[in-house]
Amino acid sequence: MKKTLAFCVIALFVILLVSCTSASPPPEASPLPYPPPSVLSEVEPEDNAADEEDEPLLEEPSPFANLPHGELAIQHITFLNDYLPERIAFSYRELEAAEWIADELLAMGHPQAEIEMQTFTTEAAQLSPWAWSPLHFFDIGNHELREYSQNVLLTIPGQSEQRIVVGAHYDTLLYPGASDNASGVGLLLESAHRMRYLDHYYTIVYVFFGAEEVWWLGAYYYLDQLSEEERDQIVLMINADVLLDGDMLIYAAGYGTDRNAPNQNALTTRLDQIADGLNAAYDMGLAAMPQGLRLNSDHAPFFYAGHTVLFLFGSTYSEGIFYLDVLHSDRDNIHYIQTNMPGRTERAMSAFSVFLEDILLLRE
């Protein structure tokens, strides 16, 4: 009898133990599959605990200075594509992506004090005149939605308090989102690493926008939080989105009230000169098409707020229409793109990386 009772107690304990250990969190809340297949993940974080504001300009060369432009970006695109697809706005997967971006910035050696997670609720929708209700009118699959989304900000001080804002959204629809918009995120992450080692005049603010797919809520919220003085300090807003859609590498620059026919100024002329020089020297194929600002992305709120903007994107253009060949489809997968459009990823990320770097090195 005692043996039978002991056996029953042990069996009950085993059943309880198995039931407790077999429970698992929702897919969105699961840990990231580290280590990521990223060159940057191999960099040891630096000790930024003390005197970060007094840290002198870095003089040591970048450990990746000899890597071709675009290579680091492609590493990041592949990671987001394979390990963090379906980054639905306001979902736990979107939050995981934001945390991964912040971790990568820290791994590069950027001080914690220069990195900010800027959270906002669904109430930010009222900031956008185009926000639809309900916010998610598209299929969100099995993703559980949160009340919050977030922007990830990195500020790299320059010699001047005037700033260039460089943005890219990291949320997606129910696709891996390689072009839309791991491509922009990868470009910004590579740029953030390179600019850490380069002397630059303007303060650079990298903004990884959340909730772009629901009418640019992250961009609107970021602008809404700026003081009038901070808005006046913005010299240029650069937006990178859908860099792998189509065979043309397009840049659209301008300011004004009409995105179909934006005005030009001395700064946009300088951007044209940079692109023309790169095309002449390296045959990059950068195409100036100001009318591209009419495409919807995070540059729009800045444009309507009166700022000069530059939109980097890939597309095919014919008879006044921009054609995006992988956007919002199962084809928006880095492996599909590399298999069916060989060379497109390398060409686009290399050209946009060099172009962006030359712009960020502009003097007053």
C-alpha cells in the first residue's frame, strides 16, 4: 500500500512537472535566435559607463572599413528576413525587432545615452490625417497586438547642432519584408556604424520608425515630440524605403506643398551634384526623380511640415508610373530576390550606402 501511494505521488509530481515545462510563450514573445548571422554581432560592446559626454572623437579605424559598402546592410536584411519576419505594427514581433535594432547599435559601440526607445500608443493615430480606423484594416495573422509601438533613435553629435534626420521604418505586413523595409533598416545600421568612425559636421539622428504601415504614425509622433527649436535645426530629412523594388535606383528630393511637383533649392542641387559625381566615377545609376516624393512613406510628414526631404527607393518607372515588383507580396523575401533578381541587392545596397555616406559628410 505504501509503495502504491508513493508511486502515485511520484507520478502526479512528474505529470505536473511536464505540464509546467511544456508551456511556451506566444511566438512574438519568444527570445531572439541569437547569435544573429551578422558581422556586427561579433563586435564586443565597449564600456560606455563613464564620461560618455567627454569621449573624444574616435580616431581608430573602423574594424569594417575595408568591407565593400552595402555588405553589412545585406547581413542585417538577411537577419530580419529570416528571424524577424511579419513585423506587424503594434505587435510583439515589432517590439522584438526594435529591441534587436537597439542591441545592434550598442554592439557597434554607440553610448547608451545616445540611444532612445520612443514609445507611443494607438492614440498617436490622431496625429495623422490619413489614419484609418480601425488601425489594422489588413490581415495580422496570429499576431497579438499591443497598445504600444516604438521608434528607435540614435543621435550622433556633430560639430553643429543643425541636424540631418535619417529614417527607415522596420514594421511590415505579413511578409518577411526584405525590401519593405529591412533594406532601409540595413542601410541605416551600416551607416550608423560607419559614421561612428568618420568626422562629420552635422549632428545625425537615425530614426527607425515603428508603425509606418498604418499611415506613418511613428514619423508623425517623432515630429510631434520635437520642440520648435529642434524642428528648426533639421537641415534635411532622408528616408530609405523599398530599396530592392525594381531595377532603378531612385532618389527624390524637394520641399513645398505638392509632393507631385516639389520645389528645389541649393541643398537639392548639392544632392544632384553628389549623385552626378558618383554616377560619373562609378556608374552607379542613381536617377533623380523628384516626383517620386508622391509615393507614401515616412518622408511625407516631414515634407508637409516644411522640411527639405530626400527619399531613396528602388522602382521601375514607365509612362509616369512607378512599379514596385515585390512590395506587399510573398516575393518580398531576400532569398527570392537574390535568386530571381541576381545582383539587384548588392548593386542597390552598395550605391545607396555610398550615396548616403557622401551626403552625411557634407559641410556647412
